[in-house]
Amino acid sequence: MDFPLESIHKQAHKLAEIAHCSGEQGKYWEMHSRFFANQTTLKPENWQVYGELVGLEKFSFQQCIDSRRYASEIRKDMAEGQKVGVKSIPTFLLGFTEPDGKVKAVKMITGAQPYASFKEAMDSLLSQK
């Protein structure tokens, strides 16, 4: 899920939209990596350049950006995250799938944690079912 922290980076929401637009052409992670590698030059005038560098078709990429078609999905992700207590990224919610298909989160891990933290949390959850 997306949880752009605009309090840290004022363009975070727009960059999340752009990453999704890149994903339409199979380049989500390439664009994501490009953003993190160029954090000091994340200006609107560079977005098309990044698109070209990762191999995106220019017209459909720009059309997607202009349409803001992912804006509401990202806002929905943020609202869901806030509802369950997400305040920072990364945040991981671990839980179980209910019979109705919904996921019931029962454990939250925040921040960059070592493998052992995840293993302990998952082992604990698996021993409950």
C-alpha cells in the first residue's frame, strides 16, 4: 500500500502517482529506484527525463500523470493505514486471512527491522492458528 509522507517530502503523493503510472508499463520498481537514487532532483521538470531513462513510452506516461488516475487510490491507502495506526514507513502489518477474505492484522512492525524481528512475529502468529 502507498503511504506517502508529505510532511517529509512535499511531492511524495505525486511521486507515488508517477510510480504507479510507470507500473502501467511494467516499470514501477525501476522508477521507484530512480526516485531514491535522485532524491535531490525530484522536480517536475525531471519526471519525463526519468521516464525516458527507465524506458517508458512518453505520451501514455504523461497522459497518466496528467489524469491523476491513481490519486484517489493512494488517498484510500493512506486513510486505511491511518485507521489502523500507521504513522511512519516502513510499517508491516501481519495477520490472518478471515473466511470472508479480509485480512485481520494482529501485529505491527514499524521501521527497518532485522530478519529476526519478522521471524519471531511470524512464528508467534503461526503458533496461534
